[in-house]
Amino acid sequence: MSKPVNIGLIGCGFMGRTHSNAYRKVSNFFTTQHRPVLKAVCARNKENAAEFARSWGYESVETDWRKLVERKDIDAIDICTPNNTHSEIALAALKAGKMVLCEKPLSMNAAEGEQMARAAEAAGVPNIVWYNYRRVPAVTMAKKLIDEGRLGRIFHYRAVFLQDWTINADLPQGGTALWRLDAAAAGSGVTGDLLAHCIDTAIWLNGSVDRVSAMTETFVKERMHNLTGKVEKVGIDDACAFLARFKNGSLATFESTRYARGHKAKYFFEINGEHASIAWDLHDLHRLEYFDHRDESQLRAWRSIHVTDGDHPYMGHWWVPGLQIGYEHTFVHQVADFLQGLDDGKPVAPTFRDALETQRVCDAVLESAKSERWVNV
Ligand SMILES: NC(=O)c1ccc[n+]([C@@H]2O[C@H](COP(=O)([O-])OP(=O)(O)OC[C@H]3O[C@@H](n4cnc5c(N)ncnc54)[C@H](O)[C@@H]3O)[C@@H](O)[C@H]2O)c1
């Protein structure tokens, strides 16, 4: 029998749309007893909220998230607002006994994240963080190949996340869409925004990070602030590169910037093991590159696996073999797994506690960049 999960979504921007799309589609493609109901959406502007509710099919609107969190007819709060709001909303939602689905990064820093993880555990309710790249079928398959031991001992992990949208020095900081450039709203720049994704994937695939050595730069030092109307100091890192040692003994490099002219969302990682290597690129997200040294020597080469067959992760739920899916589907997969977790009564990763580990690495990276020293995580 179908069990409704009444969703209360907060924030009608980019992520509000990807999540709403996922809630609408999931039950058409995945069979779970629990199914999401688009009960209410919250935005500060009533007209925006009403328009969003109309276009995505929400039953009602709120303009104050506190009211939404207290509503008896809401089972789960979905946080799609800027980073500086995650903790306050999540703590209130957990206190009200709601399940919480929180956008990444979990928090502004690890101390805040620890409080959130503890509150989630004390509340004993399902909680998850939207590190959606884990659920790209090719990335999920990378995890499977590593867990099967195909790579053997892992020597190297390298990841980049490159963009180019903040090069213009006239771009203001703060407010709608540009909150990412405002340290008070974002916490950090590319470290918490982009590298957090790379770190989450890396911890999932390669285990915990032991220590880091980082450098950051803020190329444009002052920008007009949309909320104050004044030119203000820029407090975020525009670019960050760090070295890391994993607990399994492997060495890693991570790099992210919003100043890599020509790159819009170039998330790439490569892992080199004793027997095999794998590589993945968000710009070609349905492919997993795989090289196995144990192949017959005259045929040995990098294979480009089109991860679209029925026995590839998640793909049996979609079209026919050979037809690919895309970015939006990673969110559908996350909702599907979350609902399956409710059916099974089991937590689904990454929980708040899992995501806290990424937060600790981000904190260590920022501390290392400041002190110009290696920092233990
Ligand atoms: N998982 C991913 O790949 C991914 C991608 C983008 C963003 N994010 C994360 O999602 C979150 C939101 O990012 P976005 O890109 O959707 O931002 P956005 O600017 O597109 O949307 C944010 C929305 O939150 C609303 N908002 C702000 N404060 C609010 C409040 N107090 N009450 C109600 N609504 C409020 C804004 O009006 C806006 O509609 C951030 O934490 C970000 O890091 C994750």
C-alpha cells in the first residue's frame, strides 16, 4: 500500500527546481511503498511561491519557513536555501520531529555541522544531504568496481571542479543567485561550493582523508554588495588547490576555481590503482573510463564504458539499453533511495553524520590555506 510522505520545500531557486522535478518523477520510474506528496513550498515572496507552486504542483504556499516547519501535515523538510540558513532550519525541523533533506554543504563549518548531526541522531529521524554526484550511474559504478577490488591498492586520487563565471570584476556579490560570492551567506567560496562535491565523492570512493595542504586565492578583492549597495571586501576563496593524504596511504590533488576560462562545470576525477584506473567527467557523465592492466597486452587500452545498460546502476529503471540519462536524474535517484530507506527502515547515505566528514575536510583546507601548513583533518 502506498504511504504518502508530505514534503515541505524551502527555497525556489536552482535546487528547489531540481528537487521538485525529482519528487514529481520518482514514482513513475521507481517502485517504493513511500511516495512523495508536494504538500507545500516556502519562499519569502508570496507571488514567487504561488507561481512556483502552480508550475510544480504544490498544494499550498508559505512565506515563513518557521510556519512550514511547525505544520502538522508536513513529514519532511527539504532545505534548498543558501548555506547560512541550513543549520537554523534543520535544527528547527528536527526539533519538530520532521525528516530533513538538506542541500550541501551541510553547514557553514564543522562545528555547526556537528550540532546538526547530533540533533538528527537525537531526533532519530531520517536525514540526508544532497551530494547527488554519488548517484550518477557511472559514479555509482566506479564505487562498485572499487569495492569489488578491481583497482587493487589505490595510489592516486585527483579531482578538479572548474568554472569561469566570476571573472568579471563588475559582478556584484550577495542577494539572489549571487549569495555564493558573499562569505556571510556561503561560508566559503569554491571550497564549500564545488570542492565539497569532490571531497564527498572522494571519501565515498577512497575512504577518509588524513591531512591536507592547501592554497587559496581571491582574485577580485572587492565587489559591490547587492544588499548594502556598497563596495565591500570579498571574503570567499575564488580558487583553491590542495594536496591530501588519504588514510589508505594514497596521495591526492584537488583543484577548484571559478576563473578557468572555457569551463562551465568541469567536474573530473581519476583514480589510479595497482591493477586498474578509472576516470569520470561530468561533461560526459554517462561514460566511465576504465583501464585494466590485466587485459591481454596487445588489446590493453582505456575502455570507454557507456553506462546505459540494464545491469548498470539505476539504468534498469529508465529507457532501453543505450539511451542515456542526465544531471536531473541524479536527484531522482537520491529521492528513490531515500524512499527505499523509509520502506526498509534504514538510513541512506550521505546522512548528516556522513556529510560532516566533508565539512571537516573543508575546514582543514581553509585552515591550511590560511596558515600555509599541513593540517590534520
Ligand atoms: N547538489 C548540488 O549539486 C547543488 C547545486 C547547486 C546548489 N546547491 C546548494 O543548494 C542550496 C541552494 O542553492 P541554489 O543554487 O538553489 O540557490 P538559488 O539562489 O538558486 O536559490 C536559493 C533560494 O532560496 C531562497 N531563500 C533564501 N533565503 C530564504 C529564506 N529565509 N526562506 C525561504 N527562501 C529563502 C531564495 O529566495 C532562492 O529562491 C545551497 O546550499 C547550494 O550550495 C547544491
